[in-house]
Amino acid sequence: MAEVTISSKFQVVIPKELRQRLDLKAGQKMQMIVVGETISIVPVYGIEKLKGRLKGMDITNIRE
């Protein structure tokens, strides 16, 4: 688990190993999700990253 510090401007730095693991880029959008006392930071990916994710999915019962 990585630990970060909030700066005086309320900024945090995502550790290098996490940026590399998730292939994050400068300027990339992130969503902040709050559940109770927990904050989750979720990267927002473009539609291009989703290509091929549904390959092999059973579509026999999908409505039009």
C-alpha cells in the first residue's frame, strides 16, 4: 500500500510505481469516489481502451 501526503494546496502525488502499473499519463482525468470515510481515485479511460473487452460475450438474450 502506498502512502501519500496532502500538500498545503491540498494536492497529492501518485507514487511512480502506481503510475507505471496503471499506465497513467500527465493530464489524465481521474474520478474521486467517496464511500463513508474512504476515498477511491479511479482513472477515466477513453473508449479506445475498452476495445476488445467484450469479446466472447454471450449476446443471445440482449434486447435491441
